[in-house]
Amino acid sequence: MLGHLGINVSDLERAKTYYAQLMPFMGFELYRDDPDQFAYRRDGGQPGTYLYFYPALEASHFSRHHTGLQHLAFVVPSRDAVHAVHTKAQELGSEVIHPPQEFPQYQRPLSHRPPGYYATFWLDPDGIMLECVCHRPDG
């Protein structure tokens, strides 16, 4: 299991405000809130990857098309949750890349998951692509 990811952001306070409104919809709770970082973990301390956010020390433009992070995907238990996250992302003014829909091309033929890959994709304030996905065909 991946322990944690560290993500640099151009404006820590803006990122804090953004993610504080979004992460609860994907089953995450605030874990750390320090002047120089903040972090989220799965609700109730459930097993899962922690996400740490830090202020970028060098100015740059993020692109998911360059070497490095392409996107972060969050698994939710239902398609309704995918829609709730999509709605919240829109309320936050995020650029939506793909509204909630089936992505059969992402379902591997030999996957342990049942059929169904229902997701939405959008960009955070720094242009990091985020995904919310439900792997249940009737969820």
C-alpha cells in the first residue's frame, strides 16, 4: 500500500480552502493543519494513502502532460457520490475535463473488479487533474 503522497501547490491557503470543501465528499478527513502544510487521510483513520500538501518553493507551471504526476483518482462507493463530487467541483469553479460517465475503455478484461467504471475528471486550482470513480455497475 502506498503510504502517502506529497503535493506542492502554488498557494497553500487557496489549496487548503479548495480541498477542505472537496475531500469530505470523497471519504477523507483533515489529518494535519500546520502553517507550512496540511494533510488528509481516509475518514476515521481507515487504511489508505495520506495526501500531504506543501507550498511550492519554486514558481512553475504544472502540466499533467509533462513528466511526473498525471492525475489522482479517488474511489467512492456509489455513482451518486461521483455526481456529488462533480457538483462540488463545479461549485468550486473547477474546469471539468469529463462529466460523470461510463469509461468502458478503462475496464480491463481480466480485472478483479466487476464491470463498470463510472467517473468524472476535473482540474484543481493548480491544474492537477483529479478523478472520482465508482467501480460498481449499479452503485
